[in-house]
Amino acid sequence: MEEPKETPPPIIDQLKDYAETRIKLAKYQAIEGGSTILASMIADVVVIFCVVLAFIFASITLAFYLAFLFNSLWQGFACVAGIYLLIAIVVKIYRKNLERPLVNAFIHKIFK
């Protein structure tokens, strides 16, 4: 006796299964991409926060050191403020040259 052979499902059923599989795959890829971007952004925020704190404490330390050298507290802090003013002016002048690499880095991070 021969066992009855199973007939393959019709092409329509195979196409439906394929479409459902592709939709699930697209959803999983979207979830993976979104979670990767979110995790990367959270890590970047933590790093930026730590760098900002280190920068603030370094600035205060520099101001007190300059105050010690000048024997005047206000002159030490004024020198640090002047340095930041100079940096702000340079950034303002070269703003367009600084924006492009930042935009490119952000786009690269999104599509990575």
C-alpha cells in the first residue's frame, strides 16, 4: 500500500505565508533599529553629561588657579570668562564649518 502523498499548498497560501513572514521581519528590523538608536542616544547623553561636569569642574579649578596666580579672585574668574567669550566668538564665526560634520555624524548614527 502506498501512503497518500501530501499535495503542496496552493501558490496563494504560500504567497500569504511569505507576505506575513516579510511583515514580521520588517517589524523586527524596525524594532531593532529603533532600540539601537535609542540605546546609542542614551549612552551619548550620559557621556555628554559627564564631559560637561568635568568641563565645569575643570573651569572652576582653572579660575581658582588663575586667581592664585593673580592674587585676585575676580581676575581669575574674569580670565576664564574671557577664554569662553573668545571660544564663543570663534564658534560663531566658523559656525557653518562646524555644522556640516555634526550633521553628517548624526545622519551616520541614524542609518548605522
